[in-house]
Amino acid sequence: MSVYLDYAAATPLDTDILAVMQPYFTDVFYNPSSPYAPAIQVRREYEAAKAKLAQVIGAQGGEITMTAGATESINLAFGAGRGHVVTTIIEHQSVLAAAKLHEYTLVGVDKYGRVNPDDIKKSVRDDTWLVSVGLANNEIGTVQPLSKIAEVLKQIRSERVAVGNKTPIYLHTDASQGAGQLDLHTTRFGVDMMTLNAAKAYGPKQVGLLYASRAVKLTPQIVGGGQEAGLRSGTENVAGVMGMSAAFVKADGKRHGEVKRLGKLRDDLQKRLSDEFPQAVFSGHPKYRLSGHLHVSFPGVDAERLVFGLEARGVYVATGSACAANKGTRSHVLTAIGLDDKTADGSLRLSLGRGTDEQAIDQAFEAIKLEVHREIDRVAKR
């Protein structure tokens, strides 16, 4: 039996979600912009699906723009203004790349990967219009203090009003990794914009959304037929949006139980690895961390060799972000939290999900134990 521990990179499409989507590929294929009755019904169903998505995150249907995934949503958010932006040094590459299209400041984090809201405040300038901080890091799972950052920005807004500075300042978060593990209600965080991705919630790939409060004036990045209230042109991906809506409703309903279940499995695996390898380094905040994330480093061991060895034993894990791993680069996140090269190069990201059970954890532990010991012995003989 194979064991998949890379849910942070991709989740399988839930069979219930596939069943929801299936009719829109075949029988109910109509373009929702067409004027006849079947197409009008598809439009109603499409808007109802968006309304359900909005309900999950505490928004209104008109505050959601559907996109082709998180990267597009992030670009749409960063395209809402001009001037100075602030983000953190550990953001996903899609956020960092979008920030570089503006004048930007990168804020550091502590050894757990958590940003200090005071450091955000110190980085804000008079012309700063956007602060973007990911809800949870995709590599080490650390959850950020978004509500406290929102309080900082609220204070800055008041100060700007007092001195006549009319530059708006918005808080954006890429919350893609939080699906099914964190409460995504926008009022809980106080964010102005939020990015979500169906592919991280057992929904279809290439479907995402951007929540933007009515205070934010978005600028379309894709122009054409004027779909999504003119903010994202192109014929609507009806099947994809139906799937994303159903996936988020289901994930939110299962959230409390899954958080407890995954946290227990994660902690068990961490303890066993810690007992077997006292030199192992675990990254991520001990308290404010996604329940399904376990990041472990074995100093002096080649993580890429570990990944290949584990694959041969039927255990699929990652060395870090799938985007960074594909480029063969060292993780900027691990550098930011202070790991030396020797430790960072021996890192594995183990991310658990719905298919993870005790048997999977047992199999994964035994495989990791064998492969790490084998690599330690190989290095010692050189």
C-alpha cells in the first residue's frame, strides 16, 4: 500500500465533489450568459454556488470573484492599486513575484516563521496601500496573527485620516493552505482581500477565488466579455465553481473533527521521529501550526535522496514547496527562520490529509527510519 503525505501540494478530487461537477460537463453544459431557459437555470445554480462559498467565509456573493486558481487571485489582489506594498519574507513565490511588480518591503519572521505585527507597522510608509500576509505557511505550517495585523492597519487608517492622507491601506491574505483546517471567516481576521484555492480542499484544480470587500476597487487583469462583474472575463467554469463550492462546504463541515484527528496523527509521528532521531529539527510554531503539517530536518542528510528512497518504499513526501522543489532551489522559508544549509538540505515536509490513518503513519515512520539510517551510514562511510 502506498502512503501519500504531500496534501499541502495537492489533494485528490473528492468523489462526492466529482459527482456534483459531472452534470455540468455533459447534460447541463449551457453557457450561463445565454438567454434561453436552460442557460438561465445554469446561471442561477452558478450564482447559488458562489453564495454558498461566500457563506463559508462570511462574505456576500458580490464580494467574490472566481478565478483559475490562487495565483490568478493573488495577481488580481495586487493589481488593485499602485504604490508601496508590504509582505513577509516567507510568502509563497506567487505572492513574492506579485509584490516585485511594485515597490515593496519584505518583513522578517521569528524562528518559528511567525511575523511580529509591530514589524509590519514599522514597514508601512505613507504610500503603502497593501499588506499581504499568508494565513498559514505552505512549508512549515505556521499560522500568522492576522487579526492583530488587521488591528495595526486599522490604527494606521485612523492616523491617516487625522493627517489628511487619503491613501487606502488593505490587508490581503493567501489562505489557500487553511482550507479544511482553519476557520476562514473573513470577519475573524479582519482582512480586506482573501485568496482561496479549490485544489487544496479536495476540489478541482485550476479553480480559485478572490474575496474583496466592497471598499476595495479591483482592476481586471483579464479583459473580454465582462464576466464576474467585469473583473474576470472568460466563459465561466461552471463545473469547476460548482465543485469548489461543494468542496468548501464539505471541508468546513468536517473541519473540527479533521483538525483533532490529523493533529493526533501528526503529533504521534513527530514523537516517534524525535525519539528515533534526537538530532532531528522540527520547524513551525509549536502551537500556531496547521494540524496536518510536520516539517522535519535531518542535519547532514540529503533530503532529495530521502525522497527517492521513500518513493521506492511507496511513501510520497516532499522536500518543501512543490514550486521550489521543481526549480531545485533551497527553501527561502527555511533560510528565513535561521536554518543552516546543512539542516535545511535535510528537510522533509510531511503533510497529512483525509486519506491518512494510523496504518499510514506506521508505514511512513518505518520507511523514514530505514531511509534516514541508511543515509546516515552512507555519509559516515565517505
